[in-house]
Amino acid sequence: MRPAMSDPIRELLADLPLANMVDRPVGMIALRRSEVPDAERASVDAWVEERGGRIVSDSVFKVHNGRSPEAGGGDAFYVLPPSAFKV
């Protein structure tokens, strides 16, 4: 494995702003997937999953005082543990 300092995907994700995702899992970092260039998404998707993260779609709308509909149709986010960014 390459040294963490030369990991271009980690550097790309670390430069993205944190996303204000509704229902972000506690202790996880959320980044908006649309911020990653289209040509890089397949590689970034794999990198995220290899490090314990996942891609989560936010619902188009949320229901207050009740259950939100199943995710879908909204923005996609990378949800990662902070350890994915440790060097």
C-alpha cells in the first residue's frame, strides 16, 4: 500500500467541504458526492467503501413527526468514518 501522504483520493476528499446532511450517522463525516468530478467517481466510490464508508442517498423531502420516506431521489453523499482520513 502507498504511503497515506501520497493518496490522491484522500487528498481530494479532504479538500471538499463537509456536507450538512439530514440524518447523518453519528460520528460519521458526510461529503456531497456531486462535488467529485464525474471521471473520478468510480475510483472514489471504491476508495470510500474499502475504508468502511458508503454512499447514501438523501430523501427529496423529510416528514416531521413521523417516518421519512426511504432514501432516493435526493442528493448522494459519501458517509465515512473519520479514521478514513488518518495518515
